[in-house]
Amino acid sequence: MQGLDFSTVLPYTDLLLKGVWWTVVLTTSSAVLSFFAGILFAIAVLYAPAVVAYPVRLFMWLFMGTPLLLQLFLIYFGLVQIGLDIPALGAGILGLGLHFAVYNADVLRAGIVAVDPGQSEGARSIGFGRWQTLRYVVVPQAVRNTAPPIGSNMIALLKESSLVSVIGIAELVHAAQLAISETFRPFEFYITAAALYYLLNLVLEEGLRRIEKKVEVSR
């Protein structure tokens, strides 16, 4: 019976750190996409004409009702058949970003509806149009009010980013798998990857905590 030997991890430190770097790049890019796309989806569902609102609702329903892994496969392998050859990193960012955008949109939609109608009336009274009112008054307040659940979605996004290893992106899990294929030491490398994910999660949670404190102060 083989014992554990974490010394086998040390020669692969650079590979694992490279995986951490690409995990951070992937998570950050996808988080930005999911946030702003979520705002657009929420506004479209609430205020756009039916010809726009209903397709967006259908899109959200489909993305909420299907697994992220399947969505990644469809974007990376499926779109090639209709002439859209998206690089692996782009497909990963697009898949993760859109998947979590629909959840952010659902949260933001509730946040927009919850904003006091008097805020919109006040904005209109000083000459703001409909879209100016949304941009400068309603949406900022909705974002502040929904910061905690959006933050939770960002944490979930970080964890789900491991799924992009299946389309060949050299993030942390993919890096660990490469090392395992050479050393045949899965336990040591998966435990190391788990520890690194935990550290990334702690950093993200601290960043989100600071953002939420600033949001509370700005209210």
C-alpha cells in the first residue's frame, strides 16, 4: 500500500501556479460578463418590448434548466458546426458568463422591482428620461440591494470554473490532471488543488465582504 508523498507536488509548482493564474483570469472575466449581462437581461425582461423580452426569458429558462457542462459542450463543440469556431478560453468565459448571468438577472430583476417607485418619480421630476432613470437611479440601487446574493453567485462561479477543464483550458484542475498523468499520484494533487481553490475562495470572500461594507456605507 502506497503512503502519501506530497513531495511529488513540489516539481509541479509552476504548473499548478499557472493553473491558478488561468483560474483567476477565467473567473474574473466570466464574473464581469455575468454581472453586466445580468443587468441587461433583467432590464430586457422588465422593460423591453415583447419581441425582445420573450426571447430573453426563453434564453434564461433554457440556461437555468440545463447543466453548465452541457452548455460548455454546445458552445465549444456545437457552434463549430454552424461556422462559429470559438477558442477554448473564449468558450469557457462565454459559457460561465452566460450561465451565471441568468441567475444574476433573476436576482437583479427582483432588486429593480423592489426599488421605491418614488425614486423613479423623483428622477423624472428633475428631467431624467426613462433610460437615464434606470441607469443613474434604479439600477445602482438594485445592485446595492442585491450585492450579497450576487456575491454568492460569484463564489459559485469560481467553484464551477473547474468544469472548463473538459474543453482543454489549462486552469487549476486541468493542471492537476496533467501532473497526475505523469506521476500517478491523484490524491496528493487533488488535495493540493482543493487547498488552492480554498485559498482563492477566501480571497474572493474577503474582497466581496469589503465591497458589501462599502455598499452599506454608501446607502
